[in-house]
Amino acid sequence: MRTRSADRSPFIYARVAGFTYLATILLGIFSVNFAASALIVTNDSAATANNIVSHEMLFRFGVAGEILMYTLVILLAFSLYVVLKTVDRNLALLALLWRVAEAVVGASVTVFSGLFPLLLLHSEASFSPAQTQALVGLFLDVRHSGLDVVLILIGMGGTLFCYLFYTSRYVPRVLAIWGILTYMTMLILSFVSILTPDLSESVKIAFYAPGGLFEIIFGLWLLIRGINVEQWEKRVAADA
């Protein structure tokens, strides 16, 4: 017999997913727009290294924010899996694995592009200042390539989760369709970025920004409204 707490767990996890959607977006905006963008000077490793040394705490906050963000991605993926496993357990598990892979790759990119530059700048190794600056620039360049891989994994996992929301009717279908289109665009653009490395940042922002807006709206929906109780109970009854 199902307990009351077990019956309510999907609704609790839906709100957890909503909160983590919002938290990861806010942490991403802070880490990229306020920490990284303020300190990293494109094609100028010396200026970037000097900026990091001069504003080290801001850079460290950015790194910490990214690590926390990817930690929350795992909680987000697990929460969505709990909500959607009643729709199709295997597909929900696959989406979970893709989002967890996103977190693992993203955290690894953060180590290379965040912690390694700090270690180099404080290292007592016999590197010349020019060599240290060049290595710092090299590790920071890992961010651009690594994030394309991260976005591919987000696109795959996000598309599948939104497809399950669409078929389940747990949320309005228009939201699920928006999510599918958003994550598919993210997926395609990430492959294009790998194949065309000179793709302008303005083009990327134009296509990625709607994805951020979707996650804010979808996160608010799950946090405030949760999922459709009637549809969830129908699926539970059908599986009983």
C-alpha cells in the first residue's frame, strides 16, 4: 500500500526541480557574466592573468559558483527523474544519465579552466611570467571547447525530459514544446560551434538566451504550480 509521503514525493521533487532550475540559471549568470566576463580578456593572456591576480576573490567566487551549479544539476536531474519515471522509466533514466554526464564534464572543465590557472599563478615552478600567462590562457581556452560538450549533453538530456513532460501532460504542453525546441536548438548550435570555431559570440547569445528564459519560466512553473495532479494520479493508477 502506498504511503501518503510516497504519494506526495513527485510533487515535492517537482518543486525541488523548479528551485534548482532557477538556482543553476542564477549561478551560471553570475559565473559567466560577472566573474568570467569581467576578468577574461579575449586573445590577451597577459591582461587576463593580471586581472585574475588583481581580482582573485571574484575569480574564486566564479569558480565556486560553477562547481555549485553543476552539483545542483545532479539534484535537478534526479528530481526530474523521480517525477517522470512514471511516464517511461527507461527514457527518464537515459535523460538523467545525460544530465549527470553534463555535470561531470562541466565540473571537470571548471577544474581545468578555473582551479589550474590559480595554481599556476601561485606556483613556485621555474616558469617565466610570459610562460605562466600563456599557460593560464591555454587553460582558460578549455572553457570554450568544454562548454560546447556540456551544452550538447544539456541539449540531449533536456530534450528528452521535455518530451516526457509533453507526453505526460504533467505541465502545459506549450511549455514542453518550448523546452524541446530550446534544447534541440542548443544541441544543434553546439555541434555547429565545434565544427565552426569562429562562430561569433553574438550569434551564440542570440540562440542560447531563449534557453535561459525557458529555464527561468519553467523553473517558476514547477516551483509554484508543480505538476498536474490528475494526470499523475492516472498514471499511478494505471501502473498499480
